[in-house]
Amino acid sequence: MQVLHFATDHKRKLRWLAHFYSFLWWEHRDDERHSKRFARDAFRYRDEIFCTAAKIVAQLRVDAGALAQSSIGIGNSTSSSATTTRLSKTSHYSAFHIRRSDDFQFKAAKMSVETMMDNVGRLLEKKELVYVATDDEANTAWLAPLRASGHTVQMLF
């Protein structure tokens, strides 16, 4: 039996950017389905990671709902719990994963927040909650254009 090995090595800058089975060919379709089903079912994040992510998403939805309430003038004293629940479930947020560190592997892909807003700003709702995941937690001044455009920026540290 021959083995084909696809090397990954950070020092030599060899890295996979797709599922391993995207580059494999099976002689029999049943073998392919079995392999892909096995990868789908066996290779996954631990439940604790999914549960933590679900809690974060739920909190972002609540925060987005509260922001929507304040932007349309519904105060805590006049809003019913049904209105609060409806807004927190239907209000949404946008999320960005923005790499900023000096050791960022793809230097040509690094862009300013201004360029990002030129590219996707029209897709954001006015005063929408924007969650930013980044590796540059020490300095968030680069997010000023996003805040200046009226969006509430939220980060998790």
C-alpha cells in the first residue's frame, strides 16, 4: 500500500487551507462517502467549545436587542418583556475576525479598517452591533473608523 503524505510545517510555511479530503480521490463512491462521513462525525471541536460559543452568541444577540431598543427609543420602563424578547431574538449583529499582529502570515491580505468598511460597510445596518475577534487586543485605536461610522464595537478579552 502506498501512502501519500501532505506535509504541514510552520517553519517552512507549509499549511493546509482546506479539508484533507478535498484533495483525495476514491475509486469507489461508497468509500468516499464513508470517509467523508467519518471525518464529519469524528473530527470536531469538543462540546465545551461549542457550548461556550453558544453562550457568547446568545449574549451578543441580547446586546444587539438592547442596542436596537435604545436606538428606536424603547426604554426599560415602557418596554414589555414580550417586546424585549422579540427584539433580542430578531436583532442581529455582524462579526469580523481581523488579524493584526506583526507575525500575520499573509502580509498582502492585511488591510486597514477604512478599506474593510469600503468593501463591506454597505452591508452593515446603521448603528449595528459589530463583534470583532482579533489578535491585537492591546491596541484597539485602529477600530476608530468603525466606531466613527456609528457602530457599537464589542470585543471579547
